[in-house]
Amino acid sequence: MKIATYNVNGINARLPRLLEWLDEQKPDIVCLQELKADGERIPEKAMAEAGYGAVWHGQKGFNGVAILAREAEPREFGRGLPGDPEDEQSRYIEAEIGDVIVASIYLPNGNPQPGPKFDYKLQWMERLLARAEELFALERPVVLAGDYNVIPTDEDTHSVDAMKNDALTQPESRAAFRRLAAMGWTDAIRARFPSGKIWTYWDYQAGAWQRDAGFRIDHLMLSPVAADRLCAAGVDKEYRGREKASDHTPVWIELAEA
DNA sequence: ATGGCGCCTCCGAGGCGA
């Protein structure tokens, strides 16, 4: 079972790229982020025609997440991250597909820091950790996949110096991310590739793609039962170089059947 | 230091991202 995460940066602007990737790579489960669409603007029909059932948590203009399942209907397991009824940003959805529980995560960027956006990021991470505790306790295969907006270590960016004041590298952001690992969640890419520079995002600006100046911020975190089934992982890097690409590229894992 | 690029909304330009 192939499970992928892809920050599309506008699902309508990215529709040809998304359909092409689904057709070429045939992922079984896909976590999408940054739909930047809601209601009628969600291309539900195009996804169905491509053979994917879906659960959506859209938002007009910004944010928006979804989970797709190939030749299946995902069962919604949760919508919105618990812990703040005032939070109206669409950044989190969960679904069950077969015996696997998947969450699609669009963690707040948090820039500029310090400031209210950074505070929101850290509070959101606390809520994510609380939800992760609950999912962990189920002792089931669970995959928390998405755009975490955290560069976990200095090895995960092309330039430590350029990012030293960025919300993505701050000690508080990294400490909260590390608590997932401390709880028992496995960073799938690092489990398969313990060292080396692996990017999942390249800025549109300043020739970042051409210079291969990226970061690793899209992660798939696996519960112990899921980690036991991990048999492959990778980054579909070439899609970042295609016409009208997102600034992120898909990241995927392969889990053995139960 | 700033803006660079691209997407969004709803019409010329500003907000937002990372």
C-alpha cells in the first residue's frame, strides 16, 4: 500500500499536475494540503473520474486539506484538530482506509517569529501532540502525513544560516516535532535514509529549484504498527521540475499488507 | 534589507506562503 503526501499549493492551479501524478504513480492513499478551495471550487468530480474517493476539509482562498483513496471511499475519522473551538483554519483531517488510519496535516508556518503567528504554530503543535497521543493509544497502523513546516535538523536545509531566524528551524518548533519521535512515532524518510540531504520543498523565488536549494518539511510519521510494515519510502523529486509545479513535491511510503 | 514567484480574491492590487 503506497501512501503519499503532497502540498499542491492550490488544487485548481495544480489539477493537471495532480492528475498526471496520480495516473503515473498510482498512490493508494494521498494526503493533500493547501487546496486553497472550498465548496464548488473543490474538484471532486475530477478526482472521482481519476478513480479516487475523498474526504475534504476545504477553505476559501487559503489552507484546506483532503485525503484521497484509490478505488475506495475513505471513512472520515476526524475533522479539524481538537483543542481550540475558535480555530477556523482548515488544516487537519483524518480518515480510515482499510485497517489504516491516516491524517492529512497542514501545520502553520509560523513566520514571522516571534509573534502571534509563531504562537499559533506552537499552540497548534501542542494540540497535534495531544491528538497523536490518542491515536498512538489505539495501537493501530496510523500515518500522520503532511506539510509540518518544520525543518527537523540542520541536515534538512540547504542553508542553516539563511534559515536561522525562520520559524521552521526554531528550537521550539524542533522540540515539539521531536516529541512525536519521543512518543514512539517514526519519521519514515529518515528511517529509510538515516543521513543525507533530502528536500521536499524548493522556493519559487531566487532560482531555488535550479540551485537545488530546498528543505525537508513534508513528513510521514508512523505509529509502531505502521513502522513495522514500512518497506519503502521516497520523494518524487522530478515533479518539482515540471511545468506549473507546486513548490512542494510528493513524498511517499510503501507499507506491507497486514 | 528587500524582493524575488506564484496562488488566492474578485479587478488592480494586496494578502499569504516558507
